[in-house]
Amino acid sequence: MLVRFAGFCLLLIVLLQSCAEVFELPAPVPPPRITGVRPDRGVADVAVIITGENFSTTLANNAVKFNGKPATVTRATATQLTALVPAHAGTGTVEVVVRKKATTGPAFTFFETPVVAGISPDRGPAGTVVTLRGNYFDTTAANNTVRFGGQVGEDFNWRAYGRQFERNRGFDPNGPAFDDWRQARGGFRGDWTPTADDTVTIQGDIYEGYSGRNQVTATLAPPFQIASTDDYHVSGGNTLA
């Protein structure tokens, strides 16, 4: 009887050990932590890099919110997430949720994308004062930048200009004055912002012109001078990067 009881106890111990191995609980997953947000301000659809730790390498396991509004996560590693700022997010904290565990980081300052509804006047020479009407302008003048040009994508702005001037000949009772002149010039500028802290600028200008002139050349024989007319050519340009 005692032998049977000892065998039963031994069998029970083996079963308990087997169950403990089968139902061993996995190690707890640590919560995510945010150490930085870059850039920390911007408009809708700006790509923001969130650095930290304990993020999931699977995109679907990461959720990012700006001021409580869900954002689209485009890239994920264990220490870095890239998310697009949602429209009309407003200013507020950045939140990251990984497998139902949440953490908050620093605040993100949101700016609504300016909307231009009208320009007055819509044409004029350089130096013309232009008034823009629209929404979401900053009330501090220094915080607003106005460019006359265009934009390619989210990080490249360009502008170009051209100007031509021509002055007709003056009046000379003895004949043509040959004092007309004409000149044309043009230029461009491109600003590329690959990151929040880097900006690459390339600009250039070119000009060309002709000026009519009367030229007198001295000679050794009578009448000791010869008058002639021609066009004086000027041209040039520059490039800056």
C-alpha cells in the first residue's frame, strides 16, 4: 500500500512539472517610451520621426496620435516610428500605443496650412505692394513667408523672374542718335528642404544687352577723326549654391 502511494505521489509530481512547462507564461512586454519628436511643429501630412524604445517592428502593431487624432504610420523599427501628421490635428501631445500599451511624449505644435483666397493686385513690376486674403495666416508678421513661385512636392519651392527693357533712340537734328539700348535679364531660385534642419538653396541670374553708341576714332590724316556707330554688347550671369 505504501509503495502504491509513493508511486502515485511521484506520478503527480511529474504531471505538475509537465503542466508548469506547458503553461509557462511569456515574459511581460515592456511598454513603449518616447524620447524625442522631430520636427516638433508643422502642418498636415508632414512626416514626423518619433524616437524611443520598445516599438513594434510590425506597422499594424503601432498606433500614433497627435492631440488625440490618429496618424498614419509609414515606417517602424524597434526604436523609431515615422508618422504623417493628420489634418486639423491641433496642438497637443504625441501618443504612441503598442499592443494596447500607451505612452505620451512631448507636445507637437500644429499649424493649419495657409489658404490664399485672393491677391490684389495680381500683376505689377518688382516692388509692387501685394495684399493676400485668406485663412490661417499668423498674426505675427515675422512668422509668415510669402514666395512668388511654385512648389514641387512637400519639400521643394521654386521661383523665377524675367525682365526686359528697351529705350528708343533719342532725337538728333543731324541724323540718327544711335543712343538706343535694350537689355533682358532673368533668374531662378530653388529651395529644397530634405529634413527639418537642412535647406539647400540654388539660385542664378543671367543678363544680356546692347547699347547703341557713337564712336570717334582719331587718325593721322585729315580730317584726323572718323565717326562711326555700333552696338556695345554686354552679358553675364552668376550661380550661387
